[in-house]
Amino acid sequence: MILPDGKSDDPNARLSWSERIGYGVGATGWNAINGIIGTFLTVYFTNVALLDAGIIATLIAVSKLFDGVSDLIVGNIVDRTHSKMGKARVWLLRISVPLAVATLLMFFVPANFPSAAKYVYVFLMYNLVNTVCLTFMQVPYYSMISLMTTNGEERGLLGNIQQIFQTLGNVLVNTFFVTLLAKFSSSIETENTQAGYTGAIFCVVALMVVLVLITVFSTKERVVSDGMEKAGQKNTGDEVKPLAAVKSLLQNKYWVIMFFAMLCIFFVIIFYSIGGVYYALYIFKDMGQYSWMGNSISIAQFAIMFITPFFMSKFGKRWMYAAGMALLTIGFLGFGLFGTSKIVMIICNVLKGCGLGISGAMAMGLVADSITYGQLKTGINAVGMGNAGTSAAQKLGLGLGTAVFGWVMSAAGFDGALDLQGLPQPAAVETAIRFMYNWIPMIMCAVICIIFVTSFNLDRDLAKLRAEKGIEG
């Protein structure tokens, strides 16, 4: 049936390209904010607000305890939401402006505050942005893949499109953010000033609000049951108890693997994102070099995802994800061993970008399929909680990565005030940057690749369950 808005209400629908793209553009907006937080927040705190890297790392690590709990709370809220717009889109509409305002405030640490008050301010604002606002943005957004259609191939395509637009957010940040910092900076000698960050952040959050609103008004939630009534199982959102949903997810080996994989890959992303800025500042001695370092990854990631759907239909999401992890491993290994020339470094980063694009394009489709697998096994609809767990894994990876990076830099003797005095950082700082940019990410990607090759048979097992219960998909 085609509704007056031109969108089919068939839960197993194939979507129009306008709706697919409408869904994707929102990811460009909120992931641009994610990218700035992941790449530039630590630099802002240490080089503009002149805060201690070790203390900042500890505050962020403590914040992750609240962040993980908030994902579960928001996931349960999504599961229990009933509105004319559905379960998820209404939250995107409600949170876009608060997220914009909170992000601006987070990058505006008052210079006249006493030192202790600055750290309190950072803790509060970081949690407002990440624990509250981004959680209410990401959990509903990711849940939309499960709520827009039950079609497995369409979900894979939506996941791919989401990753394309999400990566576009990174490309925009890598390409223009340093330029915006310089444009708004109050100093001709450095981009790292309060005025620079205030002006640049305002441009980004304004764009985010517009793109998220496009997603809200160009998409439709069709799925109420994901075929569960047909299987004779209860699935009403009001009947889902949080503890029961969490238990069902922990009993779902494929969801657990995806949780672990998402946590690790976002830990890796934060290491090469923050590491790239510090690499440019303290190894290349030029922050402007970050643009080609970041974009050699992001543009390759962006480009490869236009062809991944064709390979996905041939090889399946599992093997594509494993191949992506293998390329990431090779890229980090090559950069660490042979990164002595710009051309070699670009080639290695292109391999990383291709690997990240291939695996990233599969990720949310695999998450949606793993949640459906769990529903068919247990009869419990944990769409909101399942996607909340995935969002928690991403934010835990980002937060813990940021914290570990800060702790290591502090232990190596990094002091942002040395730059203002024209003094060099200790030699251990360069060693720490190289180690965190190359070797830790390589090890983590290799581990994920091995797990997928040896233990991940979701496509096969989900197909069997659907066939047993007579459910299309």
C-alpha cells in the first residue's frame, strides 16, 4: 500500500532512493560533531584551555560509566516510545538543537575560571554532550534501520548508505575544520585559539541541525513487529523489560561479537584521529599536514562504499567485514614499518580507509540482523536496547580511546604550555604518538578479523531461523 506521503507502509519494503539518502544525510551532521570531538577536543583542552592531559583523560574515563548507562536508558525509552512519528525520529527532532548548543558550550571553557572550576565545567559539559545529547541522537538514529524495513538486503544497503554519509562528515571535518579555525582565529600565528574554535564549531552545529531535520522529515518507520507475530511470539514494546532485553542480548553471541567489534574499531578510530593531529603537530611540525593524513583515510573510505553493496550481495556481510579488518591491519602495519615517505604513508592510509569503509558499510546491517536473530531465538524485541548497546560500544571505544591516549601522553611528559614558551616536548612524546597511531590499532584490527573468520556465521543461522518460522526477509 502506498500512503499519501508517497511511502509504502509494507514492513518488508524496498525503499526509494530519496528515503535512503534522506536517512543518510543525518549521519553527516551528527558525525561531523563526533569527528570534531574525537579529533580536536583533546587538542582544544590541552593547547587552548591549557588543561592537563592526564586529568582530562581521567574525567573522560569516569564519564564513560555514565555514558554506558545512558545508552541503556535511552534504548529502553526508544523501545517504549509511541508517537505519530514512530519510536525513533521524534527523538532526533527533539534533540538536534540542544546538541548544537551543548557542543558550543563544551568548546568554550571560561578562561577566567579557577583551575578546579574549569575541570568541573569540562566534566559537566562533556557529559551533557556525550551522555545525554549524542545518546539521544545516535540510539534512535541507529534504531531506524530496524524500524524502516525488515528487508535484510535493504538493511544492508541502509547501513552502507549511513556509513557513506557518516564518512562524509569526517571528510568535511578533515578538509575544512582547520581552515575554519584559521579563519576565525584571533592569532595569525596559530589556529588554536578560543575565537577560532567558537566560530568553527558554530558553523558545524548549524549544518548538523539542518541535516538531521532532513532525515526526520524524509523517512518513515514501518516496522512494528519485525515478523514476530507471524512466529507466534510476543513483541509489544510495552512488554519489553530492560533486564530481560539485556539478558537476551548477552545470550546472543552475534550481538556480543558486534558489540566487541564496534568497541574496538572506535577505539582504533580515536587513536588515529587524535594521533593524526598530534602526529602533524609534533612529528611533522605542521598542523596543516593533518588534512592529507585524515583525508587519505576518509576519502578512500567514502569512495569504497559506493561499490561495497555489489560485493556484499556476492560475498555476504560477514566476509566483507572480515576483509575490511584485514585491510586495516595491513595499512597500520605498513605505516608503522615503512612510513618514511609521504607517498608510502598515503598508500597505507588509503588501505586503512578502504578497510574502514568496507567493514563500516556492513556494521549496522550486521547489528540489525543480529538483533533480529536474537528476537527469533528469544521472542524478545530488543531493537532499542540492542542499538543502545551498539551506540554504547562506539562511545566506550571513543571515550576509552581518548582517555588512554591522554594518560599515555601525560605519562610521556606532554605539556601544552611548553608550546607557548617555544620549548620542545620530551622525546618520549614522539615515541608515544607513533605507538598509538600505528601499533595498538594494528593489533586490535587483527584480532577482530580472526574472530569474524573463525566464529561469525550470522547470515547462515539467521536464514535457518527465518525458514523454520516461515518469515520473509
